[in-house]
Amino acid sequence: QVQVVESGGGLVQAGGSLRLSCVASGSIFGIYSMGWYRQAPGKQRELVATITSTGSTNYADSVKDRFIISRENFKNTVYLQMNSLKPEDTGVYYCKRHPDVWGQGTQVTVSS
């Protein structure tokens, strides 16, 4: 059974940075698109960024020029580098192996 496990969340001040990591089990990680999503309290889960098997990326407008998604296929890992964090970036961040395998989430809290 494929598992996706996130790490790297925490508490950070506005303007700071965090790097999230996501490891997916399985021997053919490289063929899958991966994505980061987030859910703030009382809100729906939303797309943050995705990366295809060939490295093409897509970002939500709210995080463009601040967040960077990347992957290392030989480590079965995808990253989300988050810079210039804002309080509105607070939420639970989920990793997804497309189309349908989700991680348990990691909490990111940005204080003002």
C-alpha cells in the first residue's frame, strides 16, 4: 500500500521560511505528478502547487514568487520551499500523489 508522509511544518514568524518534505513509498515515484494543498481553519482545502513527472510546475496565485515546489525522484521526495510567509499561509499542508493518495498533513502556523 502506497503511503505519503509529510514533515517540516511548525511555527514561524511572518516573513520567515519553512521547507516541507513529502516522502512517498513505492518504486515508481517518478511517473506521478505530486501536489501540495492546504486547508485553513473553517475553509476548504485548496491547491498550493503541483509538479509533474517531467518537472513542470503550477502555483496558486497567492503563493507565486514566494513558494517553490521541487522533487528528487531518487529519494521519492517532493519539497515545498516557503518564503516570505504570511499569517494567511497558516493551515494544514497536505501532500498528494496524484490522482488519489493523500498524506496525513503537517501544520504550518505563521504568527504576525
